[in-house]
Amino acid sequence: MNGAVSDRVNAVFAGLVLATCLTWWLGSGTSSTGGGLGVAATLTIVIAFAKIFFIGMDFMELRAAPTALKALFTIWVAAVAVAAIALVVI
């Protein structure tokens, strides 16, 4: 990158900041999730694991990794997200 930060990294960083603000708003009690704590918790988990995915792909440079490693990471993120959501729903 020669000292310059790519546009993609800037866009991902801005998205991560917005996602953080959204999860903060969801947890503040002023969100319009209909008062359902489960809905807010599920949305927060989905956003958190989306953030994990983008951090892994862009900041840990898994986008340039072999296909098998990218697939393994994606499957891991999805599986743990589903398990976390299942714990909230149960």
C-alpha cells in the first residue's frame, strides 16, 4: 500500500463504526424493536458477527488467503453466530 490506506479499508472501517453505533443504539433501550429484547439481542449478534467477518477478511488479510482458509473462516463465523443466536432464542 506504500503508506497509503486503500479505499476499501476506509470503507470497511466506516462501516464498522456505523455498525458499532447501531449496536449501541439497539442496546440503549431507545430502539424501536417493539420492546422485544430477543429481537435486539439477535440483531446485535448478527451485526457483531458481520463485523468479525469483515475484520477477518480485510484487516487480517484473509481476502488474499487460499480459498480453503477463507471458506473455513466463513463457516466458523456462521456456525458460531448461529450457536449464539440459538442461545438467545432458547
